[in-house]
Amino acid sequence: MHRRPLGAGRRLAGLASVVIIAACFLPWWQTSNDLGLPPRSGNAFDGSGVLVFFVAPTDADQGFSQRIFYFHVSIAFTAYLCFGLGAWKALVHLWKRDPNADLESYVAIHQGVIFGSLVLLTGSIWAKISWGHWWLWSENQLVLFLVLFLFYAAYFMLRFSVDPGPQRSNLSAVYALFGVILIPVSFLAIRLAQHFIHPIVFTRSGPQFGGWILVTYIVSQIAIIVLAYTLYRLELSGKRLDLRLRELRGAAA
């Protein structure tokens, strides 16, 4: 990943923009505290957007289109995190027979599928602009992530084909645990592939970039994780409220 030099004035302008925009958005994001969400979570989004579009240097080879990297990679790691969380909550459910863990596993996998679809979308756009292909079936890392995505998408077909109850929860938990095996396989496929168009930005020696590119990526990754956590908490609160209303309706009937 080659970069063009960035002037000192532009860097200062970008950093100043981070502070100004964060100050503008902070009061609005603080209202999320009523739902138990991070009260200062908006700062990460403000900083990420300014860094990506105004501060991070432009890649010498791919130009402006390379900036989608900050979103694509961050979303991909967040999708892995959501699937992993879903598997962990599934294990907790099987271990403790906790219905709350089953619901948390379901919501985490749902968020993983949402972010997984964004990975496929942003990856296809980036590939078409930079390499002239929307998709290549010969690329193992692309196909394996698609398999991971479809596996967890089928989770909902299994879950809703069974009536609510312990059987549904147990089957869903076992399915979610099996899927977690595909996560390291999908991640390592990028490094094991012999021929690929997918760039390798993380190796055993660390990230293959530094400076403002690394700073921008870290802030973007934090922002996407915060977004996933926010959506997770919002959906979980809604599901719990829905279950409570059903219980009240059943008691009243």
C-alpha cells in the first residue's frame, strides 16, 4: 500500500475538524445513555470520518478508492467478532441453560450477518474499482467468507423452523458453535492462498502500514465496533421488550 505525502497544514486541519465535529455531535450521542449505550460513542464516528476523507494520505496506486479499505476491513473484523460472540453465548446457553444467553447469541449472529453482508458489498465495490472484477470464484478467501456468511444466514432458517422452546434454543446453540470453526479458516485463507487479488495488510510481523494510515484504521475499527455494540444493545432491548409483552398478553388471556 503506497501513499502520497500529506502536508502539515492538511494534517492540522483534519485534527481540528475532529475536535470541532466531535463537540457538535457529543450532546446528541449522550442521549444514548438512557439505553445503556456508550455516552461518548459519537466521537469515534466523527474522528473516523474526518480521518478517512481528510487526513489519511491518498494511496499512490489505487487513489481515492483505497479509502474504502478503512470501512471494509473494519467491518470484516467486526463481523468475525459478532459471530464469535454468538458462538460464545451459545456455549453459555448449553452450559447453564440460560434463555438470556440464547437470545444474546441470536442477536449477535443477526448483527454478524448484517455486517457480513456489508463486507461482501464493500469488498465487491473495492474489487471492481481497483481490479476490474466484482467477484472471482477462484479466490479461496472470497469463497470461504461467502460460505461463512451463508452458513450463519441459514442459522435463521433452522431457528424459525422449530417452535419456540428448549429444542429451538439447543439446536440453534449447537449450530452456532459449529459455525465458529469457519471463522479462523476464513481469516487464514487470505494468508494461505497462492494466487489472489485480495491484499494482505496484516502479517505475523504486524500491519503493513503505519503513520496516519494506521491511526485512521484504528479509529475506524473502534467506530465500527461501537456501531455494532450499539445496534446489538438496541436489538437486544427490543427483543426483550417483545418477549415481555408476549408474556403479559398470555397472562391477560
